[in-house]
Amino acid sequence: MRHMAAFTTVATANKRKQHLCSAADTEAEAQAPPPAAAGTPGREVYQGHYGPWSIEPEDVAEVWSYRIGLSATVAAFLAAAAISSTAGDSSSSSEAATAAAAWALNPLVALGAVGMGVSLVQIHIYMTPVKRTLQALWALGVAGAGYLLLSHPEQPLPLLVAQQPWSVWLVGPAAAAVTGVAIKEGICYGKAEAAGLALTLPLLCLAHLSGRAPEQLEQLLLLAVCGAASVFAVRKYTQPIKDDIGDKSVFVYMKQMSQQQQQ
């Protein structure tokens, strides 16, 4: 019985992974029309679940937008973390550090938010509800950040969040969206750095929110998040474009089905 239960658990996990990273579900398969995509002459043709397809210029633009958006988000996070650490260091010359933080931190927050928003528009996920959920979490986090900026205009947002753990409730949904992207990348491509980011970022948020974690632990988690995020962003550029596109025939088929339902 134990072996049977273990087998069932593994099978369920594999099915979820298939729904997120590969072909459409069985209901869609049952309604599958003739091949929904076709390869373009002169370009390499891939055999998809619903027919052949090839990489078009717009596909390349979407993938690069996704990757550059992630890079902008990570770069902004790293810079904000570094400046916040300097500004919060009482042993440093504080007026210059605080002035630099005031001028640089909020624009970095905006850059990170825009970058993540672009990536969540361009990300390729077969399950549309998952994509919409990540986008909704991002929007909630941005709205929470906007509220904090308007209600505390005298203080840069990252410093406010660092000093007021309760503010994680407002900006945390955006971190949850980042975690969701990391989980997707970890499941689909088996990336250790994505798994590390998906683990350490929520731990950092929860540790800070609790208000009970030692400062050294939060700093260690922050370093781990920065390290995992850096490797994650850089290694995205080592993947073939095809990997980030996925099975294009599935997306074409889903678009066709949506158009048919609207008619």
C-alpha cells in the first residue's frame, strides 16, 4: 500500500508539471482540431502537440522582453539592497548615504516593478489561470507599494519596508509573483538557482514579517536571495529561445479555441 501511495503522489506531481510546462490537458486533446500551427518556410520546424511550428521574429521579441524584464527586476533589487544596506549603516557617513537612497531607491523600485510587469505579460505558461494569478499578485504588490509611497513620501520605500515589517503585507504579493515565476522555471527546466530563489525569497519575507528573526538571519537570507536571483537572471540568456517559447502549437490552438468560443 505504501508503494502504491508513493506511486500515486509521483504520478500526480508529474501530471501537474505536464499541465504547466508541456502539452494541453486531456479535455483539450479530446477536442483537438487538425494541426493548429505550421512551420514557416526557410526556418527550422519543430513538431508540436497540435502540429508543426517555427520560431518567428515576434516570438524572439517576446522571449527577449521576458528575459530583459527579469534582468531589470533583479538588477534593481540588487542595487536597492546594496544602497539600503549602506544607508542603514550607522557607522557610515549618513547624510550622503541617506541622500543617495532618497534619490535612487524609489526609481529602482519603479524599474523593478516595470521589469517584472513586462516579464509577466511575456511569460509563456500553458495554464492561463496561473499566468493571470501571477499578474494579479504583481498588481496587488504594486498597488501596496504605491500606497506606501503616497502615505510615507518622506522615506524611500525599501528603507520603510526594512524598518516596518508590517509593510510586507502590502508589497509581499509582488514577491509572491516573483516566487511563482521561479517555481515555474524550476519545474520546467530543473534549475537549482530557480529553486533556491523560490525557497529563500518567501523565507526572507516571512522572517522579516514576523519581526522575531535575528538581523543576521535576515541578512543571510537577503544574500542568498541576491545570489540566487543573480544566477537565475544571467543563466536565462544561456537557454535556447525555443525553450522559453515552449510548444507554440499549444498556444496557437488555445487562441483558436478562444476565438471559436467568442463567435
